[in-house]
Amino acid sequence: MSTSARGEVDDWLRHALPGRCVFCLGDCPPASAWCEACLDDLPWNRPACPHCAEPQSGRGRGRVCGHCLRVPPAFDAARAPLRYEAEVARLMRRFKFHASPRAGTVLLALLERALVQAPRPEALVAVPLHPRRARERGFDQGRWLAERLAARLDVPVVVARRRRDTPSQRGLDRAGRRGNLRGAFEVPTRLPARVALLDDVMTTGATLDALAQGCRRAGAERIEAWAIARTPAELW
């Protein structure tokens, strides 16, 4: 991490003190990272397609979207409680690119809050980084999230493998992203029947779909895809 990046993270951490809202720096309830006003103002992802969690508006709100009807993903349902916008996007960048544990802890707490009613899986599978990218970045945010969430749910983490270092997804449409990731993941151990996949941000769902296919091959029967945030289609 560069000196300027460390300075930015350190400055943010100094202001995100216990007892202060991580978003507005105002007072917040004990043992909470946010105030109720800021929590209400977050870009919540509702309504959304129950199958892929893509944000919805207008007609068809809360119903399975047309994309899922035409080409159903390999997972059975998706939960992405927030949209990747505004404060959520800024917090995610601090976590993902500056390895901020404070930002990661807040994001994980928001995800946990949204998963209270979700059925507990028998195992958690994080989207793996390719080893080369993990070395370059020095931080695997998916593994970081999965280990902490699995400990709180009291379920094991199963480590999947990325079989190849796939090209960047930037600039690809939905079909291109699916093709780019076809066969990219494998799970080297037998999975229980019910698993949840975990990623930080879900864009088209192609990555989680490819990982779900690998989990099906490893014996999973009921698969949910979990992400903290879903990117609206206009931002792809």
C-alpha cells in the first residue's frame, strides 16, 4: 500500500471513532457503527429480483426478472441487501483497495443485519482470488469476509480454487462475463447439501454463477448467493 493510501486510511480511521456514526460522525447508539438516520438513508436494494438480486423498479417489482427467466443462474436465490452506490461504494473502496478493517467490519455488520431471516447454510464458500492477484493486492477481501461471517454463523469455510486467471470483466456485457468465467472455479472437496456463496459486490452475477456451477459439481443441492452490495445495471 502506498504512503498516500495509508495516510488516507489512517485519516479516515481517526475520524471513525467508537460512539460516532461511520457515515456522518454524529452520535450513534452504543455498540453500533451507525445512527438510525444514516442507516435509513443507505441505498437499500429493494425491491430486487429474488433469484439474482438485480435492483428493480416499475412493473414486475419483487418478481423473478426476465434475465433469470431466460437463463436461470446456477444458484437458487441471491441476497444483496445494498446497492453499490453513494456511501456504500465509498466504504467498499476503503475496504477492498485500502484493506481497511474498520470499513470491512461495518460492511459485514450491514450484511449480517440483512441475513437475520436467511436459512443457515451448512458451509460458506467465498469467491476466490487467483493466487497471482492475491499476491499483488496483498489482501483477499472475500476470504476475510467469509472467515468472519462463518465464525459468527458457526459453519465451516470451504476454499474453492480459481482454475485460471480470467481477464478483467470490465467492458463486457452479461453474456461476455458468463463466457469469460465458464469453468473458472472448482471445489476440491465434497460439499454438504446447503451452501452459501459469498462475494463483496455482485455486478451481473456471472462470477457467483460460475462458482455455483463448481459447487453443483461438488455435490451442493441448495445454493444461495450472498453479497454485500449489487451494482445497478446502469453502472456496469
